[in-house]
Amino acid sequence: MNQHPPEYTKPTDRFVIMIEVGRQTKGGGPVFEPLSFGLPGQPAPEQLLRRGYRAAAFPSEEAARIAARVAATQWRLAGTTFHHGKQVVFLKVEEA
């Protein structure tokens, strides 16, 4: 998987993990949602899951990739399958 070129990454940039959740209806491309950790009282607060319109922001692409690997291991151990066959992208968020 391609990474963002370091020369185009600023220290203030953050990285978000996006997972495919479906396809657009009229033959369009995939639709993605961000992953985030749960808030207190939500199921599995220590795991990255789809949490509505929230996204966990990581200080580097490598940190986001590590978190994605940890999450995939947690999902596998829990028998979770929602991520099987889905694309994952790492979105760079730039500060204005």
C-alpha cells in the first residue's frame, strides 16, 4: 500500500483510517467511513471501530498503520468479520 511522501507531510498533519462500508448505488466507487476509539460507555472503547462521524487522528501515517494492524488483530480474536474484503485507506488531514 502506498504511503504519503514524507516530503509532502508537515508536522501538523494528522492521519485518519478510513474503511470501506459499501458502494455508491449507480456504479460508483466505494464509500468510506472513519474509524475511531469508543467514548466512555460505548462498546469496546479500546478498539478502533466505526463510531458514526468521528475519526481518530494519528500523528503519523506509521502510527495509523500500527493502530490498524492492532485493530485487525483485535477483530480477528473477537471473531469480527465486518472488515473482510474491505479496502482501508489512510487519509492525510492537513491543518489550514
